[in-house]
Amino acid sequence: MADTTTGALKRTPLHEIHAALGAKIVPFAGYEMPVQYPGGITAEHKLVREGAGLFDVSHMGEFWVNGDKAVDFVNHVTTNNVAALEVGQVQYSTILNERGTIEDDCLVYRFADRIMMVVNASNAAKDLKHISRHAERFGVSIHDASDEMALLALQGPRAAEVLQTLTATDLSAIKYYHFVEGEVDGHRAIISRTGYTGEDGFELYVDNAMAVPIWNALMNTGRVQPAGLGARDTLRLEMGMALYGNDIDDTVTPLEANLAWLVKIPKGEFVGRDALIAQKEAGLSRKLVGFTMQDRTFPRHGYPVFYDGQPSGVVMSGTMSPTLGIPIGTCYLPIAGTKEGTTFEVEIRGKRLPATVVKPPFYKHASHL
């Protein structure tokens, strides 16, 4: 996991609860965050795959965009087509600079009268400054609500049945990548069905003061256990989901990062569009790939990668998959080496070990096979 901590660390409204539960607290993206609880990362990972795990992700950044041209503005500063969103729908997207490289990945929520953008904590201040340069042109106002809102993520195949006991909102009516405004345990919440684990689940955006009561209500059902950022990382990697600071950053474009599906060139002008068109016409020289290894020594972020005997950057994300029991990872390879089944090498403690290109997700549900 990328840690871009600088200066004094912030705490989420749930910090004391994590400490009381015996969580291992680490600096992450400017916050003190729980990386794991006493049961360990593997147990938490399994819990989310089979039951329901509760994550505190209140460090994430939230921006409210208001104004008649809010949709046009967010369409300009992101790559996906915001105009195609229905009210109550969510969209995954990227925020680019003029070079076409990725400033951040984000979620875009379309409300009837405004837009909410959810960004990575480590990039929130940078993102706000970056997109604000375009606000005047569209006559919009941007409110940074990051320090006012908490975010709980309930993930796992039993998430819906657990949460349904605490809300009158019909959760079965919320489709994947959609949201509603409702109440959880009597407290106002934005109830969203997205997730970063590959499992079903819900995100609850609430005022800071509501975080502890809602956390406690969920825990008191007796059917939920807390999960930390360590399990969140292994879960998302098994699904081949990108992590900013590891798989993507401002040195790569969405086309190189296998995120071309987030880029809607036909929608018209947006920041970075010209650079992407030029790159597409010139042809890509590298691309992000997934890989597995047979050796029991697993790859970590930063380990050297060699293709055809030549250096090819480093491992971007890597772990021993708790579900599959094999080493998995991502790295950038020259285009010639990106075909599934291609072999290359990862250097681990001075030894170059074979790796094989595979197409993510690494973990596939039985229903997906």
C-alpha cells in the first residue's frame, strides 16, 4: 500500500474504537489507520470473501460540486462520461493532467442537483487544487467535505442481509454502482453499492458524529467483524483493481494502465484528451499486466522486473493471494510482453524468479466462471 504521509497525522472519528479493538495502527495517506486487527489479515480477507467485514475508510476525500453546469464541469475534469449518468448512479473514473497521465482515480455520484466526487486521501488536497482551476469557467462551486464526512464500507456476501436489519431502505432495489439517500439505525446516510473487494457490499457516507453509532449498530448485529487496510489491499488485488500510488500515478496514462474503458474520447473536450489521442495514434510502448508465480516467495511493491533479460521497471502491487494460495502481482511490461502466458522474471532477494502474465481478475467467483 502506498503511504504518502507528511506532517501531522489525522484521525478518523472511529480511531478510539480501533485502538480499543487492538488494531495495529499505521500511518497511511496522512491518517492513523487500522491495517489489521488481532485476528490477522488472512482471517479478515476470508471473512469478507465468505461473510461480512466492516472497514473504516473515512480517510477518503469527498468534494461537493454545485452549480447549473456541475455535470459539464465534472465531465471536463474526468475521463468517463458524466452526462450519461442517471440521478442515483455512480461512476468510476480518472482525473488527468494535460499530459494525459493520472492525477487520481475517483468515483462520481450524480445527485439531482449536484455531484459528489470521492477521491483518494493522499491526493485530496492536490485534486482540489487541480480541478478548481477550471471551476470559474463553468460557474461552479466546490466544497471540500473530506473532514466533515465519515465513510464505512460493509463488504461481503452477507452484507445486504446484515445492513437490511438496520434500515427501512429496500437494499435489493439499489443496483450495483447506484446509491440512495436514506437512514441507517435512525441516522441519515448516503447508501452506495460499489465496493473495492469484488464482493457485494455497501458504503455508508455519514456525518462524522454518526460514524460511531452506525459502526456500533453494525457490530452489535453479531454478524460483522472489523477489517483493516491490509485485507482491503489483498482483496482488491485479487480482483485486479488499481491502487493509486502503486499501479497508477502521474507517470502513466489510463491507456497504459488498462483503464481505457474509463476514457470516453467521443464525449468531447476534457483535460488530457489530446494527449491520449496522440498516444493512441502513436501506439503504446508498455502496459500494466497481472502475473502469477510458482515460487512460494511472493513479490512486493518495488521488486525489480526483467523482460527478455532487460530491466522493465518494478512490481507495482504484489502479495500472496489468501484465497488462491499463490503469489500474484502487477507490473508494466513492454507491449511485446503483455500477451497472456508470456514469461518474464521478478528479482526477489537477489534471485531472478519466473513469472507468467495472466489476465486479471486473479480470483473469479464461481458465478463468474
